[in-house]
Amino acid sequence: MLASSGAAGPSVVQLRGGDLRPEVFAPLLIATVSQMASELESGALITLEPGRQRVRVLPFIEE
């Protein structure tokens, strides 16, 4: 829905991985939110996985 709407917000943080317990993801989530604050304020989709993060700025534009 986010991609098809063409919207520039709201920002979304998506957690992916086998172990989604808060004690596992909290340190990664806190660090990422701090590191990507400007992207989140502008509108972004952030996908977090153990050992990997991906940021896509909104709106998604097909090239």
C-alpha cells in the first residue's frame, strides 16, 4: 500500500528475522533510529534484519 500510494509518509520501520524478541532487536532499532533520524523525518521505509539494514526514501519512484 505504501509503494502504490506514492505517499511521502508516514515513515515505517520493518523488523525481519527469526528472533523478534525486544531484547534482541531493541539495540539495533535504537541505533538505527538515531542514525537515520533525518530520513525518518523526511519519510522512509527502513527494513532491519540482524546484520543488515536497508533504507528507501519515500515516495518510491519507479525508474
